[in-house]
Amino acid sequence: MMLEAYPSNSASFLKEHNNQFANPIGHTLSRSIEGIFEELVNEADFDKVSPLIDDIVRISAIQEIKPSQALALFFILKKVIRRELGKEISENRLESELAALDVTIDAFALFSFDLYLKCREKLYELRANETKRLTYRLLQKANLVYEVRDEPDFIQFKTASKMKRGN
């Protein structure tokens, strides 16, 4: 479900190779999605789920996957649950449990969105700082960087010259 955001050859590699060292992204995604599902089936302990969500979100943000694609897994998960357990839910009148599960999944999705935005902001900040640093180094190499006095020294100089003139 989440791998649809990747090009087809990358998606097939991520699906097929689950070795932690040969395919760290695929391994992390698989491990995290399984962990989230296990927590949903059990108690849905947010403290256990948040690092798993963080792993997925960081990968998505770094690889510049759209937020809608990065977070689609939560909404697809709701559909899968209904498709696979729909008959049992209606037969056993588990609609209130399903609604509670939906609320939990929605909370995970909202948390994911906040994390995604923080990751993207950090990436933009890092890129901007790197661009500034590279620009400064280029200006240094071209001898176009001059030392400028700080404002307090300039103000002191002005004050001292006024005092000499008697102003």
C-alpha cells in the first residue's frame, strides 16, 4: 500500500528484499507497519506506536513523498479492516469497537502528519543553511567577503567624535 508511492522497480525491490542490510528502507517500512498493526490489534499503546510512525514518516519526508501518499497507509488500513472483517463485525455487532479503532487510526494519521511537517521543515532548514554556507564559501574564495564592524563599535565611534567636537 505505501509502496505505491515509489517507482515500480523500487517498489518491487522494497517488497522482495527484506534484509536489514541489503534493503534498510524496505526492512524499516515492513517492521514499522507490522508493529503498528500489532499495536492496533492489541491495546494501541501510543508510546510503542509513535517511534514506528516516526520511522515511516522520516523515510517518506526524506524521499520527498507527498504527504497524502506517506499517510495513505492509515486510510488504506481502515479499508482493509472493513474488507477482511466486515462480516464478523456485523455478525458480532462490533460497530462500536470499529468506531473506536477508527478514532485510534485517525489519531495516528494526525500524529503522522504533524511529524511529516516537522521533518520537511527541518529538511528545508538544513538545505537553506547548506546553501548559505556554500554561498559564503564561494564569496570567500572570490575575495568578496569583507569584515564589517559591529553596530555597537560604530555607535561608540560616533559618540566619541561628537564628544571631541563638543556636541
